[in-house]
Amino acid sequence: MSTEIAVIGSPEFTTGFRLAGVRTFEDVPDEEKDARLDDAVESTLGDEDVGIIVMHDDDLDYLSRGTREAVETSVEPTLVTLGGGAGSGGLRDQIKRAIGIDLMDDED
């Protein structure tokens, strides 16, 4: 089981995670996202040590269709997006996909 957390995004986005101890990161400045974000994501997906990839929700719009499908269907590493609205599926759905069960089952 992979244990590393990786963060991909602008230097402003990754800095807080790096200060918190995340050692695996890909800085992709906003002006280079069209050209470099796919490569950064694909490289991180191929890293056997990475179990969770953290990205800003807005950055998903810069990914090609194939790369976006790869991260959205990947079980390990699991993509967790932060920011954005409720339309992204939310953290609950991401956790459910990652572990296979719904921890907040609505049954009373």
C-alpha cells in the first residue's frame, strides 16, 4: 500500500502542504498549466509510493480528457480535490471511492 501524499498545482497551492511536511509535489505555475499539468499528473500517477494526489478542483479543467479520466477512475493513487463547488462530487464521494464504503450512510 502506498503511503505518500503528493500535491500538484501552483506554487501558492503547494506551499502550505510542503510546510506541513508533504515531500512529494509538482509545482506548475498558472501560466504553464496548459503545457505542463498533464505531464505532472501522469508522472505522479506512475509513482508507486504515492497513495493520494491532492489538487485544486479548478485545475482539473486544464487536464486533457485522457489524463482526467485516468485520475478520476484511479483507485490508487486516489485523487482528492480541494476548493471549487459542490458540483465536483465532494469529499464524501472521493472517500467512498477510495475505501469502497460510505462512512456517512444515510440509513436511520
